[in-house]
Amino acid sequence: MQHKINPKVDCAFKALLGAEENRALLIDFLNAMLIDTLPRPISAVRILDPYNPRETLEDKLTIVDVKARDAAGRVFQIEIQLVVYADLTTRMLYARADLYRRQLRRGQDYSILKPTYAIWRVVNTYKMAKHLILDIAAEHFDFHIDEAKVTAEAALDGLYVIRTSLPAEQSSDDETVRRYKSLSHVEAAFRSLKSDDLQIRPIYHYSADRVRAHLFLCMLAYYVKWHMSEAWRGLLFADEDQERLTRRDPVAPATRSEAALRKAATKQLPDGSPAHSFRTLLNDLATIVRNTCRRPNAPSDEATFDIDTTPTPKQSAALDLIKAIRV
């Protein structure tokens, strides 16, 4: 009779392979997993304590899912891991080394070390488990490939499907794909909000109203930045030929125009002046300053007057483009 449980659940995995009453299942599992590694099949095992106790107070306590030893003295460790994290490979190496270390006592020779086998089942690493059918019974373990699922997925290799609830008269196929791909602009907006451009965080407010006001102001700031970026396309590395995007195949990979590629390669605009990013153009505009002046040797109570530095032709062009923005 098959178990009506998910064997990938940690506690279920331990109950299936780590219980004395399921020793035959454990033997079958080890023989199936190590069929190309073992010189001969395993016939009997002794299930060991999965806790590796500390030998000193400073030692690290380690716990494995299943640990066993066969009649030849070989040690087997089995782990199932549902979450992949940065130090997982280091943990695997440490656990495998611990299997060797615990075999010897003081004065014993290295020649008596027995082989060790560590089996780690890392779920969803390659997204292939969905193509396997597991047969877990009280006396055996087996698995085979679900050929029907493999065939069905192979028919969709390299394809993705976009579904919408809008009727066809409101959104054509091409328009649906374009709208889906335009979500990249939303991701870019979030990156801009969280970067040094707008610094939406850290938030130094505690009341809910002030936090909402902070977020609202940051959204308004991004709205202004977006309009400035659109107006300055001709001065930036941005692609100016936006009409081309509406004519191209929406499914094909996006490409930049020849003019945009030329700007990126030469770092120059068609007039030979330097091309800018949004940040470097702002830095350039920041060199325009207003000086508050007074006549030399004049008394401190004499009236002052302001003199602005004269913008360069590039700065003047950028300021004129901002003035031309209509919302």
C-alpha cells in the first residue's frame, strides 16, 4: 500500500527512511540511489542515531535526516533539503567530513576508515522532480520518468504564454505582449526609487500618515524624473527612435537603433559633444550657480545684487527642453 503523504516533507522523509519498521525501504532506496557506485548491493543496514553529539561544550551539534551503517561498516547519510542557501555546499562538505572524523579514536590508524556515502536530495534545484513518478511502498522504493509530462513540456520548450482577461477587441495579441513587456519600466522605476537617485529608504518616520506622505513625495519625484528623462532623450544615451518600438515584432528580442548604438560606442552625440547619463547631466547642470555680490570695499549695509553663471550651449539646450515639458 502506498503512503498518502508527500515524501519531500522533512518529517515524512525521516519517518519513511529512518524508522526501524521501514528498514527494507531504506535498503531499497540506498541500492537505487547508489546502483552505479556500490561494488555490490546492500543486504542489511543498522539505522544510527541521526544526532551527532558534541564532544566538547564548544563543538557544534549537527543533526541529519537519516544515518545508517551496513554489514561492511560503510556509513550512509541521507538529507533532503527544500531551501537552497549560500552555504549549503559548505554544509554538505562539513557533514561528509564528519562521517570520517567520527570513525576514529585516539591511537587508531587511518587504514581502518570505512567508505562513507552522503546522499543529498535538493528539491527544485533543476525543476526536474515534476517529471518523476515515485513508487514508495512498505517494502520497496522505485521511481521512473513520467514520459507524458516530458513530452508535453518538450512541446513548449522555448515558449511562454501570456493570458489576459481583456476581450480581443480591446487588446490585440501584439498589444498584449507589448503591455506585458512594458512591466520592465515598472521594475526600472522601483530600482530608481530605491537607488541613490530618489532614496525612498531608509524612512525616518514612524506615524502611518508621514510614511504615506514620504512615499507619495518619492512617487512625485519619480514622475518628474521620468518627464525629464523623456525630454532629454536626445542628450542622453537613451534611444530616441521610440516609434520603431511600436512597429517591431513584439515577440522578438528588443534591439537598439543604430543611432543609440553609435552613441554608446563613441560616448558622443551626433554633434560631437559628450553623451550623458541622467546623473551626469544633472551634475553638469549643477555647475550653474548664482553669486550674491557687492561692490569691492563697499560697506556691509550696501545693497547686494545677484549674478548667474552663463550656461553652456548644452546646459541651455537641457533647460529649454525642460521648459517645453507639457503635462
